[in-house]
Amino acid sequence: MKSLSNKFLLMCMVLISLFGYIVSCTRENDVAPEPASNTPVITHGTDVLLPGNMTAGDTTQWKLDKSHSNAMWSTNYVGAAGLLTGRFNQFGVHDVTDAKATNYVTTGQPLKDTSWAFYENEPAKTYFNGYVQINTSNTGELGRDTGCNISTLGTVKVVPGTQNLSITNLAKITTTNVKFDDLTTDYIVTLNLTWQGKLGAPISKSVVGRLKYIKKNRVQFGTAAAYSVFGLQLKFQFNCRDFGIASTSISDKIDIECNMNFNNK
């Protein structure tokens, strides 16, 4: 009886081994699965946003909402862990040619903010030209803003009631290339930064930045008519020594962040 039991057990083991061999043979030519891709799937909408002539009441024409926008700068304070920060009180989105680089007697925008276009899904068509008035740098410290900042940056004090877009007081950016960022919904922007600084004449330096689109949205406040808004956020960095800024109180690198809000009111 014991011999019969052993023979049965041996037969079962042989059958199991044979089955395993057959199964392994039938899968030996299987193709191993491809590893999962870590590349994110990026999708872009089809928004096309243009300024037109900035006609009030025309909802197809987008206007810069300057009072809710800003152009900020920051740099390391040499010898300390903290940052020096500030903003420019006066800025715009216009291609300021040499012929337009002068003083304007006005408290509002001296030139129309129309030198831009944004194509969400066609970045090659996107462009913008912007400027800041250097002497309107505002750190919140009046003595510094109207004193050492003026001499360090090679400009002159603000004249009340005047917008100073003269060459010596003007820093400009002009896009030369806008393309998709492969890893996010942002855009990589190459632009020329033109500024005189403490040099004898303006020079242009190519810098690379990142542009973020804050998507179009419909808003309404109280009983006022509803309207649409969107935002563009640009960040880039440049070396102030390229423009003759020799101050030992600040780092070589200056970070710029422009937060531009638009509406179609």
C-alpha cells in the first residue's frame, strides 16, 4: 500500500513538472512590456488674445489692467541671507522706439499697451514688448529710492506729472522666441533686454525666461456688468554687471517677475 502511495506521489510530481515546462515554453517568445513613460501628457487650449486698439467696451479687445499688475525685482543682499526687493511703479507693454523715447507730461500711461499678442496653442505667434521706467524703482524706503538707487542705476529723480521714457531711464524687453515647455503648460521665452545702466549707451543682452498663462475667466462684482480676465506671468534673470552696475551691496544676478493682468471691459 505504501509502495502504491509513493508511486502516485511520484507521478503527480512528474505531471506538475511537465506542465510547468510546457507553460514556460509557450511564453518564451512573449515580448516584455514597455516600461511606463514618465513624460507628462501636456495639453494646451486654443485661446487667442489680442489687444486691438484697446477700445473701451469692445469685448474682443484686451486691455492691460495696470492697477492690478506689477513688475518686481529682487536680488541677494551681499553679506546677508535676506533679499533686497522692490517694484517699478511705472511700466507698460509697448515697443518704445528711439523716436518715442522721451518725456511725456501725463500721469497716466504715456503709450498704449498694445505691443503684444498671445496664442495659447501657437507660441510662435506670441510676442510682447515691455518697458519699465528705472527711476520709479520702489523699495518702500524713500531715502534709498530717491538717493543711492538713482546714482547706482545711472538715472535721475522722478519729476512729478512726467513719465520719463528717455533712453537713460528706460529698460526694455523684446521677445525673440516663444516655445512650449516640454514638461509643463508653461512657455520658454527668449528675449532681448536693452538698458543703458551706467554705460554710455544702451546695450542688448539675450536672456531666457519662463512665461505662465493664467487662463481666461469670467468675473462679476456686485451689480456691475460681468467681464473676462486673464493673466501672463513672466520670470527671468540677468546680470547687472553687464550694464555697468558696480554696487557691492547687491549680487550680480537680478531676478525679474512681471505679473500682467488683462481684461476685456
